[in-house]
Amino acid sequence: MIVTIDGVAASGKSSVASGVARALNIPYLSSGLLYRAATWAALEHGLTLDTPQAGRTLAQLLTGWEERGQPLRLRPLTEGNQVWQAERDLTEHLHTARIDAQVSAAAVLPELRDWVNAQLQGLTPPFLAEGRDMGSTVFPQAERKFYLYATPRVRAERRVLERHQDLESVEAALKLRDERDARQSAPALDAVHIDTGSGTLPEIIAQVMSHLPA
Ligand SMILES: Nc1ncnc2c1ncn2[C@@H]1O[C@H](COP(=O)(O)OP(=O)(O)OP(=O)(O)O)[C@@H](O)[C@H]1O
Ligand SMILES: Nc1ccn([C@@H]2O[C@H](COP(=O)(O)O)[C@@H](O)[C@H]2O)c(=O)n1
């Protein structure tokens, strides 16, 4: 079985995916974490993302690591996904304001989208995949698809509890990321839409579960 959960930034995708995956006893895959890790790699290597050759250069960097036996890999742990490169856990570097600000510019590159999609499509079901285009592009065959949303204010209020930033700038950054991401990835037309501002996290997880076979 494949279940997809797409949604806007900070709508609760990872938290809901983790809860549902735990209840189903299957792993969840955070596609956003792979985009974040590739963005981190690009920035670490001084790669400028808005040049015509950026996609090719980034793809060469990622495949070069692969060929040298030091690939960038998603570890789909149910309690929270991680990304490792060789023996190094990169996860703590990936949820920062710096990566938030740059990740949409990396995610627009077709070479990176192909690389992320190939990583995910190479995995064996059952699993739950979360991101922006999991139900529409990467796993159109998924048995159940969900789309999570909430107002920018609700999402910003939640995010400031996780990071030491002010509410107005977090909300502005979320709106900007939503706008950029909407141009490069679309949710599935057959997804069940859920407003995560309408309940607590356990209630939203229960709402998703109610649409899944018992
Ligand atoms: N009802 C709720 N539904 C979902 N998330 C909630 C809810 N209430 C609080 N949260 C919190 O919202 C925060 C953002 O959730 P999460 O990081 O899972 O979102 P995300 O969509 O994966 O974010 P990003 O797009 O930035 O990766 C978390 O701290 C989560 O616990
Ligand atoms: N399927 C996806 C998933 C993510 N992205 C891009 O990555 C960014 C980070 O994702 P989060 O889920 O951690 O918020 C996101 O803002 C997108 O730019 C994507 O394009 N497609």
C-alpha cells in the first residue's frame, strides 16, 4: 500500500505522516527532507542556484557522491526521517531559516526533481510519502491521497514554537515559500483535503485514519 500526504509548508505533513505511519506500522518518507539536503549540499559547495547550469552541476555533485560510495540517503525512521551522507547525519542542518529560504530555488531544478523522485520510486512499498507532489507526480498510483492545509497565521504560530523567530517574519517567509512551491508542484486532484487548523494533532491523525481501510 502507498499513502500520500501533500500540503503547504508547515501544514503538519511530517507530524501527521509520522503518527499515521506509526498507527499503520509502515515507514514514512519525507521528500522535503531530500530537497533540503540537496539544497544544503549546494550551499556547502558554493553552488549558485539561479544559473542555467545549476541543475546539472548539482546532479553531478549528487551522483559523484553516489559513485564514490558516499551517497546522500534518506533514512525513513517512523519517529522522524533523517538524511545521511556517508557516515554523517545532516538532519540537524536541514530545518533552518537559511535552508527554508533557498530550498524552493533548488526544488525548481528539473535535474533535482528527477533525482529525488528516483530515490523515492526505488523504495519498496508499503509506505507513506509526504511532500508537495507525491500524489500527483511521484506516486499517482497511491491507494489513498491527502492534502493538508492551514492558514499562514496558524502555521506561523506553530513554527515560532519550534524556532526562535518572530511571528511576522515567519508568516511572510511561509507565504513566499507557498507561492514559489505552487509554481513547481501541484497536489493530486483526487486527494482528500484536511484543514489542520481545525483540530489537535491527534484529531487530525484520526481524521486521516478514518479514510484508510481498517
Ligand atoms: N493539528 C495539527 N496538525 C498538524 N500539525 C500540528 C497540529 N498542531 C500542531 N502542529 C505542529 O505544527 C508544527 C509543524 O508541523 P510539521 O513540521 O509536521 O509540518 P510540515 O508540513 O512537515 O513542515 P515543513 O513543510 O516545513 O517540513 C509541528 O510542531 C507540529 O507538531
Ligand atoms: N515533493 C516535494 C517536497 C518538497 N519540495 C520542496 O522542498 C521544500 C521543503 O519541503 P518541506 O516539506 O520540508 O517543507 C519545499 O518548500 C519545496 O520547495 C518539493 O518541491 N516537492
